[in-house]
Amino acid sequence: MLVGDLDDPLAGSVRLSAPGDRTVDLVVGRHAWQGAIVEAAAPASIGELTLPVVRPADLILLKLHAGGPKDAWDIRALLEAHEQSVAIQAAVDGAAAQLPVESRRLWEQVRVRR
């Protein structure tokens, strides 16, 4: 388990993997809105475990809050690859007000213009 520093947007994370299955990062949030994202997540089987997997728009919110260059790249890649990117962007637009100002600025930079 990786434990986040006091200024880290996450309390920590754990990487889970099983032979022949996909690798999953389990994140531990610090804020109530992050907990709400996990509450809304859909269950998915990873090896012998069943874990909540966040919706694409919620993943973007988490990555915006993290705010690193890799997070920005991940957001762009998700939006370019997902067939429902317009709906995902609309959901992020509606929820971005709960994020810090730096995260909202990043969203304006990375969102796909249509």
C-alpha cells in the first residue's frame, strides 16, 4: 500500500492484480465527495474479489483533483476513446464546481472541444 503525504489528494492506494486478469488501483480518498464517488461505483470482479469501479466521469473528477501531467493525459485518452465522451463531459461539467479551483482550471485545459 502506498500512503499519501499530508498534501496528497489521496490518503493512499493499493494495486491489485491476478494472473490473467486486469490490474486495478484501489484508491483511498480524503474527502466526502470522494466517498460519494465510491458509493456510486458499480461492482466488478477482479480475480476472487468484487470491488467498486467508478464511472468514467467520476474517474475524471478524481484525476482532476490529483492534477498531475499523467492525470491530464489519462483524462484526454479516456475522452478520446470513450463512445459516450459528450455525456461524460457534461457530467464532469455539472460536478466540477465541487473541485478546487486548480482542478477546474485543468478541466478547462483538457476537456475535448466539439
